Amino acid sequence: MISVKGLTKRFGTNTVLDAIDLEIEAGERVAVIGPSGTGKSTLLRSLNFLEKPDEGLITVGPVRVDAKTASADEQRAIRRQTSFVFQNYALFANKTARDNIAEGLITVRGWDKAKAHARADEILSTIGLTEKADSYPASLSGGQQQRVGIGRAMAADAELMLIDEPTSALDPEWIDEVLQLLKRVADARQTMLIVTHEMQFARDISDRVLFMDGGRIVEQGPPEVMFTKPKDPRTAAFLRKVL
Amino acid sequence: MRPLDLDYMLGLVPVLLKYVPLTLAMASVAMVCALALASLMAIVRVTRVPLLDGFTQVFISFFRGTPLLVQLFLFYYGLPQVFSFLTAINGVTAAIMGLTLHFSAYMAESIRAAIIGVDRSQWEASLSVGMTTPQMMRRIILPQAARIAAPTLVNYFVDIIKSTSLAFTLGVTELMGAAQKEAAGSFLYFEAFILVALIYWVIVEALTVVQRQLEARLGKAHAR
């Protein structure tokens, strides 16, 4: 169970997240849509403390943190509950595909190397990259890199997977394989919060769609309602543009 | 122009080569210590550790801003007059200390630049999986910074090797000191010093082979 209350983030005088309230059930898949610059990515990054929110109460599974006073230890506790998939993959450039997946298990969770590598190999098989286990990111295609990025997030076994525009940096030819993989992760009922511009994908995998504008959640609901009968004129206007 | 005394030079080669291990040992110890100290200072500067950051800046400023020879004299001849426990220090130790502190100041700045040069996404990815800052530095950032800094750091090692010759001013008989002594006995200064120059040159050239291998190894992850 994930609960966010009054999450606020300002950059200077610009309020990017304006007292966001959000609850996500275990196993729920939530898609976030909306125009550029409305705080979607900042929402994800704030939940992982890649941006330190100015205010707000964040509860992820057993960890509860007040953003205003969060210590370094508390921030790390939240990060261990929230895995992150980056738009630009952000794989560790000095680590092979296998080591990218195993790194957090070894360093953060204290697993021994053999166990972590065995788990990484399982995940590599799941994401269909067994033969690339010893390849470094620089020698992988964008699609393969993002699949490893998803694999790294899977290894974290986190309460919540945060996925930030996973296909925006990809050449069109690689988009499908990444979406297919994410769909499988979603089918396994991994709780996820995903920012995406792929509306069809959002519709296919999500239990709920949030429409954000101006740092607020303007409207939310099941995808079949949101995409066909949005109530708010801003949602309707946005969907007319992108669908 | 008088002809070179080649027989003398050939006879001198084995005499001087005996001092190469000392020169290499002093340079290697100074390099390892300087590298460790410089990495610490670079991390202090990049992560802006309160107080230590200020101290580090002054340290770097002083050791970059004053001549190595002055620093060596200060360590060997000066400090023992003020701190009596330092009287026991010998020339080799003083030279290694001086070289370490002097070059760590330069290397700290190269390493700092290399750390900053590691893509921001690497920091974010490390933090996102829950690493502490020391874990992030050790496992992800420093290994990548090493690749960026390697050519510059090898350059400093070359400089350290050559700068060990200044130890002879502290009474250490190393490669340069030995050549000086031999020349003073034979009066064949040109032969002695051209030979010692050639020996330094060969050592440094041999090092560039090591450098190429090192860079190939560090670049392994980045080959497409």
C-alpha cells in the first residue's frame, strides 16, 4: 500500500507539485498522463527522493517518511522500496548487464555475489537477454539497455516500481520490445506508477489513469472511462491532441 | 669539440642502473600515496564536506602555489628544527612525503574534474537503488572517473619519476645523485648526465606501454 499526502515540490518560486494526494493499492498499475512540464516526472522522482520534496508524507509499504525532515537514512529506506526505471536507461556504464542487475542486491541488500548473479541470470532470462549477460551497456541497443534497466528494477523486488517515460528516448524500432516486457511485469501484478506518452499502452496495462496538469492531479479513473468519457475539459483537450 | 668517452659511459651504465630500483620505488610509493590522498580530497571537494572542503582548498592552493624544491627543503631541513620528532626523518622519506603532498594537490584537481565528468545519470541510478554516497563513489563513480583521469594521472606519474631526482638535494644517492657523484670524480659531466637523461627517458617510454594497456583495460566497458 502506497500513500502520498500533500506532496509539494518547488523549484524556486515555481510550484511543480502542488500538494499531491495519492493512494495506490498493492498490485495496482497506475499510469500518469498529461502535457509536458506538468510535474509527472517530478512526481516519480520525488517519490524516490531523486528530487527532495519540500513537503509531504510518503508511505511505501512499511516505510513512512515526512519529506520535510527526511534524513539520509530515511531517504535510502524509501529508495529501497521504490525501484526506478529511467527514461535514458541510466545503466551503470562500468558494469555488464548481469552486474547492472546484481549491483543493488550486492551493495544495498548485502547478498553474496554468487546468489546475486544467480538471481540476475534468472532475470536476464525473463527479459530475454541471457546471451548479453557479459555485455557492457555501450554495446547494447537502446531497447536492450532499457530491458536491462527494467531488469535492474525487477531485481530490487520493490513495493513500487516507478517508470519514467520508458520509451521516450528509444528509436521507434525498439519501443515494442520494451512495452511488451513492461506489460509482462504489469501482468505479474507489480505495483507500478508509470509516466508515459504511449496512450494505447497506458490503456492496456493500467488499472487507473491519472491526468496531471499544473502540478495537480486533475482527474483520475479507470482507463476505459478516462479515455472515452473524461469529465474535465483539460483532460478532454489533451486526449484530443494525442489520440 | 672533444670526442665522447664511450668506454667511460658503457662502464657507467651498470653503476647507474643499480639506482633505478630506488628511483622507481620512491616514485611508486609517492604515486600510490598521492593517488589515495588526491581521491579523498577530490571526494571532499565534490561532496562539499563542511570544514574539510575549506581545508582541502587551502592545502591544494599551497602545494600547487609553491615550488617542489622549496617544499622538500622545508620538510627535510626546516620542519625538524621546529618539531624535534622529525629529526629522525631520512632523505628518502622526506622526498616521498614531499612528492606525495605536492602531486596529490595537482591530482586532486584532475580527479575532481573526472568525477564531475561522470554523467549525472550514473549518480541518480546509484542513488535510486539505495546506495550510500561512499558505495556510489566506490562502485560506480570512481571507476568511471578513473577512465577519464587515467591519461592525466599517468602524466603526473611521469612527472613524479623525474622529480625524484630532486631527492639528491636532500643528500639521497638515487639515480641523479649517483650520476652527480660519478661525474664529480671523473670530471666527465657530459657523459654522466647524458647517460642519466637517457635512463630517465627509457623508463618514461616504458611507462607509456603500461599506459596504453591501462587505458585499454579501463576503456573495455566503453568499446562498442
